[in-house]
Amino acid sequence: MFKRLGAVILGLALAVFGMQAPASAVAYDYSVDATAVASSGVVPSVISWTVTVSSAGDPMGANQIQSGTVKFTAPSSISVIVSDDCDTTGLEAICQFFVRDGVPDVFEVYGFVSLTALGAITITPTITATAPRADSVAANNSATVTCNAITSLLVLC
């Protein structure tokens, strides 16, 4: 009974005096978006992926930097990926993001299309770690973008 009474008093104080909830009760929400553009007609064709990580802002109002990692693996129809913004090894890109007050962090990753590529070329960038707190809304922590290789010289996104 006293535990419930304490929760009610805390809720009233928050509502009446405009106080903030304890940090452990605050929800953080990071999200990922991805787009792709293909440059066809050159050998090899190149897909430019833009990965954007956003935050709903710092709910504690402290203008605190929020950070984390977003990662994706390109399919075998890509011969290699490169980026100035992310660490790349083989077909994997790992990007460290830093966001503050809802200002997104944007990464460019380029994939060189294999000469034998045909069909869908899909990536799904996914947030794999966040700080200072865990993301409370996991439903928007990944995004999928697909391009279609008609031939290795004609890729549509």
C-alpha cells in the first residue's frame, strides 16, 4: 500500500510542479532511415547508401550527446563496400553515431556491384548499441532498402 501511495505522490508532484521523472524512467528513442541511389552504366555499377540515425531528443533536457552503433552487411552481389564515415570490413559496415537534441547523424556507404549481380540487393542497417541509455522503442531501430540489378550494368533503386 505504501509503495503505491509513494508512486501516486510522485506522479502528482511531476504533474503539478512540472518536475521531470527520474532518469531511469525516461524513454529514449533512436531511429534509422536508409535510402539508396545507383549509378548504372559504369563498370562496376555503384550503389550509394545514405543511412540516417535520429533521436527524439534528450528527454531529460540536458542537451546530452547520445551515441551508439549502427551496422549492416551487404549481400554477396556486392563485391566490396567503402566509406569515409564508417569502418568497413569486407561486406560489413559499422558506423558510430552521435546525436544531440534531435539533430541526426548521416553516413554515406558505397557498394560496388559484382559483375554477376542479378535481382534484389537489400541492406538493413540496424542499431546494435546505444548510450547513455538503451533505446525504449525497438520497432524503428532498423530500416530496409532494396535495389534491383537487372544486369550488373543496370541497377535500379
